[in-house]
Amino acid sequence: LQGCLLNYALKIAPHDTKLVARCITCCARALGALQQQKKASMMGQGIVLGGGTKKSMELDMERVATTALEKLLSVPLEGMELRDVLDMPDFGMLLTFLPWENRRKVAVEMLKSVVGAGGGAVKKVKDVNELEQLFTILAPLLRDEGMTAPSVYDDHAVVEGGGGSLISRTANLMGTLGITPSAMDQSDMFGGPNNNMDAAFAQPAQSNFGGDIAHFHMEQSLLAKLVQVLDHDDTDVAYQMLNVARRHIAPGGAARIAVTLPAIVFDALRLLRRVQKLEFPEPVAVPEKEKEEPEKLQEVAEEETEEATDENGALEEAKEDGDGEKNDVVADAEKSSPTVDSPEKSEDERNGVTDEEAKEEKDEAEPSSLVTEEPPAELNPKFTKSVNCRKILVFLQKSVAILAPANPELAFKLYLEIAVSTDILARSTQPNSPNSSAEFNSIAYDFLTQAFLVYEDEISESSTQIRAITSIVGALLECTTFEKTEYEALITKTAQYAAKLLKKPDQCRMVSLCSRLFYVVRKEDDTNAYRNPQRVLECLQRGLKIADACCSVSSSANIQLFVEILDYYVYYYEIGNPAITDKFVSGLIALINEHFDSIGTVTTGSAVAEARAHYEQILEQIRRKKVEERSKERFGLVIC
């Protein structure tokens, strides 16, 4: 009955929330009265005093009634604003009468209406309290039945101070970011105690989601979309929203956080870029026109001074002339000079300039003279926000640390992503804030160190290690602010990882790939790029040794390794690596020809065919370089 009344109310008055709230309230009161009757009956029989449980005191509802109540709660989600639904006090109470699985279905409908999954518009979450209420309704998607809910958010727990103290460089990443063990155990920045973070590590590897994996991933993907639509004009409020989201999502277990936590990390990286623009704004350049105005004014003043000097000089010469001429000239000069009888005449009048002409010159000079005055306000406003870039980096580190035990490979990739973003932050702040740039550079280095630790401790499968080393090489090539000693330590460690892979072909490919780290080419005139030609040659020669060992076992299966190394040789020879000469390229081409001859044309197989096709493409590229004007002199020495 209440469901029919609710549908009728939405049709006749879709914007009248009072009618909808009245239907919800009537239904909640009716079910609440039935629950009180059951509780009174149990107490009368002595069941509660004998050990009645919460489950035993719940209202027993038939399946038809449960389905009807579920539809009743889903109706307002379709046509009402999120704030209007959350402001109804009895909506949450009515939701508690549903079994956990039915509450889960209502939560899915709520999520779809918020993120616009059904084709509707996205419903924006306006503040932190509204987000807390929303996560209360979404509880069945965040955790399993019986799990403890996170503590209530306290919006007064905001750390003051926009600038923050400088972060000292330490070996421990958490210490570098200003997180001490005692601080981690006490409280989060904007929330309550961090007990939920500890609970997140204690969750089992898989949560109890009923075995329907596809449906489970669909639900968690909707949660991840919810995180992506969380936004606010105030960066402090946006940061608080991310804290609330993480606090509710983190205790959900490994299967859930593997889908939802990466969304929080990338949303925090987006917020980092916003805060960077506020904390380290680009300096406002003075236009060239404004710079030229004072110079023009100075030139005009000098010309006027010279004219006045010439007139005064003419008067002095006239006084030294003959007696007859002297009287006439003096008489004319006295007309244009102030006398004792006319004190009101100005200096301009003495120089032969009338009052009107002087006024016009003054009016013309006044607008330009404003350029030389100091601006009334600062060009770069002071940073006054509570959340700065360092605090967001702390948030990112904590978030990835929660994910690392559940999904090491994903945490490893996120550490690399954060390291690259921090390096970009250090690069952009270097011209105007060198101290902050050095600090962010140190943090980026420590994020990479943390990624290396995850690789060493958690990543052991060969295929995963190959992907990880490839990701490391890509991340290091993106970083540009490291000192030479720091960069060498990182790339040497990466090369060692490549040399320790289990399978020889994998070793060959990854060692050759690591050669890119020792000869970085970003721009032709980039003199700051790290380049060590000899180490490049060492990597390629080691790759050739491993490839030769593999071909001694099976030449037809591993000939592709030689072709791939030839590709590296041609690349370095083309960009002018002094350690790679034409003799190396020509010798490797002869070696590959010999291997193909030993295999013969009779041997068939996809690996050999792919190797031949790749080899012919490289040779064709060399032939084109031989005829091009820019490279024919260099590639003409290569014998192919």
C-alpha cells in the first residue's frame, strides 16, 4: 500500500519531497511497531532474559513483503536528488528492516543513481557529512555481514597550518613523509583512530561475496566510479572526502580494495596537481608594454630638461649683446618671466609654457606614471589551505601500504606512478622553489625505493617480474630530477634484477632493455640527460652472451634474441652512441646470417618466421638510411 502511494506521490508531485517522506515515515512506524510487539512478546516469555540475540529479535518478514519493501526504497532513488533522499530520517531506519542481501540490492540501485550508470546525470556529493550518510547506506557493498563499521567522521579534526614543516631525508619512506610509528597508531589527519587501517591488513585474501564473481566486480566497479566523481571546489574538503572514502573502503578485504583503492590513489594524484597550482603558482610576468612605459617617460623628461636649458642659455646670451638690442631682448624676456608683481606665475610660464599646455602634458603623463608605482596587492597570493602537497603524498603512501599485502603487483605499479608524479612536481617547482623541489625529489626517490622493496619481497613469478622490470625502466626514463649518484644506484639495481631472472631468454631481453637507462635521449640538445656509452655496450654484450648460450641449445627457437639485440645496436648507432661502431653492427648482421644459414629454409615455425620478418625490416631500415642525405655517410659504413 505504501509503495503504491509513493509511486502516486512521485507522479502527481515529483518535486514534493514531503509526500515521499510521509510515505517512508508511515511504513517505518508500522514496521517499528511490529518489531516492538515481537520484542515485548519475547520478553513476556522470558526468552530475551534467557539469552535472546539481535537476530532473534529481528522482524520476521515474508519474501513478498521483503521484495515490496526493497522496491519501496528503490523508488525515491530514481527521481529525487541525493540530498533529499539522505535527509529523510526514516529512510535509513526502514533500510535496517531488510535482510543483508536485500540491502545490498538497494545499495546497488543507490550507486547507479549517483554515478549515472543507468544513463542519468551524475548526482554530486556536496559535502563530507553527505558522503558519510551515503556510505552508511552502501555498507553491504563495503563489507561482509557482521563486520564492524568504521568510526564516525569528525569534521572538526583538521590539522591547521598551510605550509607544513620541511621533511627531512631519511632512509625510511614513512619517516621521510613525516609519519612516525606513534603518529600512525594514534589517528588519521581528518578522521578518528586508525583501527580500521589495521583491520584492513587482517582481512582474508577473499571476501564472502556469494561466489558470483562477475556481479561482485560490477558492484566494486560502481564503488570505484563513485570515488572518481567525488569532487569539491575547496581542495581541503576534497581531501577530507578521500579520507572518508578510504576509511570506509579499507576494511572491506583484499578482493574489494584491489578494485576500489586504486581509484582513491588516482583521485588523490589528481588532487595533488590541483594543490600544486595553489601552493606553487606560476609567477606573474610583467608585460613588455609596462616595462617600456617608464623608459619612455624618462626620455620625455630628458628632452624637456634640454629644451628648458636651451631657452635659459638664449636669455643669457641676449643680455650680453649691444645696448639697443639688450633692452629689446630683456623686455621680451621679462614678458615671459615672472616678476615680483606677478608671483602667481608658475615655473612653466617662466619657460614659455601656458597653463593649458602644462595641464595637457600633466594629464598625458598621469596614466603612464601609474606603471611605476608598486602594485597594491601581491601578484602571487599566499597559500592558506590546510592540505598541501606533502600531506597528499602521506595519504598516497598510506593508501598503497594498505593495498600491498593484498595485491603486491598493483601496489608496485602504484608506487611507480606516484614516484613519477612526485618527480614531475619536483621538476615544476625547481625554478621558483628550489628547496621544495629538492624535498620532492627526495620523496620521489624513496617511493621508487619502496617499489623496489615490494619487488624483492613479494614478486616472485617470472612473468610478473618481467612486467615489473619493464615498468621500472619506463618510470626511470620519465624521472629527470635525480642526482647522478641516486640515478646510478637505481638503474644498477634494475640491471641486477634483470640479470637474476630465472629463464635465460628473459634475462637476455631485460638486460638489453636496461641498456636504455644508461643512455637517455629525450631531446637532441639535452645536456643534462644521463649517458654512459660504455655501460650500454656492456649490457648489449651480456645480452649477446646469454643469447648465444640459448642458441647453443636450440638455435631455431632463440634466433629472435639476436634479432632483437640487433635492433638495439642499430638504434644506438643511429643516435650517435660513441661506443657502438659500424663494426659491431656489421659483425652482428654477419652472425645472424650465419645462424639463419645453419637453420636453413626447410625449418618452419612461427618463431623462425617472426624472426626472419623482423630481421628483414631492420635490414630494410638500414638500406633506407644508406640513401638518406642526413645518414648516408654514417650508415654507408655498415655492411649488410
